[in-house]
Amino acid sequence: MYIITEPLLDEGLKILRTIGEVRVIENTNPENLKAEIRNADAIVVKFARITKECIDVAHHLKVIAKHGVGTDNIDVERATERGIWVVNVPAANADSVAEFTIGLILAITRRIPEGVQQIKEGKWERESLLGLELTGKTLGIIGFGTIGQKVARKIKGFDMKLLTYDPFVSKEKAAELGAVLVDLDTLLRESDIITLHLPLNKETRGLIGERELKMVKPSSFLINAARSEIVDKKALISAIKEKRLAGVALDVFETEPPPSNDELLALPNVYATPHIAAMTKQVQENIVRTVCSDVVRVLKGEAPVNAINRV
């Protein structure tokens, strides 16, 4: 068996080598990926885009394994048509992403990065760093799946009012976690902080656009550690320039890494981190162990544990 993979922890490589030859690839531009995947029986991907064109030249491919949760970089429909399993690691990063989300909320509302920078520059301008106390404020959670629910659980101690929007969640389930289920417009109008916890798909792409951003309070903050494309970038830039948002914290970008001249990142009140919400030792070890074990199962002729399609 021949397996190709983006760089992995050694534990993952050891698991894969129990079933076949493993080649680690770092150049995942479309042409190189097509050349590499031609003879592969399996591929493990992080950010590489596995398009229809890639899948169609991979005549031996049996499984595409996502090192993580979101499979928006994989053409799952085409893989299914070709009889190729697609597997991921559902909920493996939920606690880490929820914790990181709360960290971003605290960082942006209390202006922690600016305070750190002041000290490094030998400054002491406390009055310029007036922040927002979370007690009594309203947190709007858009997407109340595993991560959204963990955010609700973990932030309870801050005594905030919780609103959530999710068409697939009942009022009773939201209430169990101390949240009130509302429509999207109500959440946008009433929230002091808005955090996104949605997968990227046809329904969620551009969900937060010009219309939606005109509803939010000028004093509100937007947190996105889900997927960049859920928010219309041009509309977001306009909202920040026109001071219709107090601040934005981002851990995800359309292009990763983003270009150094990215207009959004150059704006004031935009906090950004390099997609590290799930970058904890525990999560990375769990992901690599789980996903590589599923690859081995498929290559042995068994069904995977965490398939997102049926073949």
C-alpha cells in the first residue's frame, strides 16, 4: 500500500507504516498534488484541497482522511461517486476550540495584546486601554453544535446572557445549557459579542454579510474561529472601516497563511492568530491517532469508524 500525507506527528507516521509505504509531502499546490496522488491508496490531508480533478487521477485511492474536523477542502461528493471513503475526526478539537474562543473574547474585550505591546515598548498608558467587563453582557453563539455548546458550558462563570441561533437545535436543548434560542437577526441586534461555530457549506458560506453586519451594535465584537468564508470579507472590511464593529478576532482566513498585505489584517481593532484554536498537544495526538487508525482499517478492507460518507 502507498500512502501520502501532509506532515504528521511521528506517532501517526508509525501507525501508517504498519500497513504500507508512506511519503510525506509539503508542496500541495494543485499540479504537484495531482502528480503525487496518482498512485496513492490513501491520503491524509490538513489544508490541501482535494478537488474533483485530484480525485479523478487517483485511480487507486481508497480513502481520503482529514486531519481534523472540517472537510470543506475535500470534494466529498466526487469521492463518494468514485467509491472512496472520506473520514475525519469529529469533535476531537471541541474543548480546545471552545477554550480558545473564550481566550479570544477576553483578549479583545480587555485589550490584552495591546497591553502586552505597551509594556514591551516601555509604555504605561493604562487610560488608553479601557476594556469591556463581560458580566451582564450578551454573548451570541451562532451554531450550537458540539463546539458552540462547549462554549456555553465553559463561559457560564462569567454571568453573561447567552443567545444562540441554530436551525437544527431545539429551544429545550438550548435552555439546558442556559441559552435562549432566537432567530439570527435578533441575535445580531442584541449581542455584545458574537462568536461563530459553524461548518462551511452552501448554506453557511457568506451567512454574515453586509445586511447582517448592519444589524450589529457599533460596540459589539465578532469572533471567528470556525471558517473565514462564513463572513463576507468585503462587508467585514467595510463594517470595521465605518466603525460599525468595536473589534474582530480571527483565527481563520480564506488563504492560509494570509498574504502580508491583507487589507483586513491591516485594519485597527482586528486581532488575528494563525489558526491555532486546535493546536494543543492533547488534540493533535488524538487527531493523528484516530485518523491514521481509520486509514489502516480501510486499507485492511474494513469499514472506517469516522466516515462522513457511505461507499
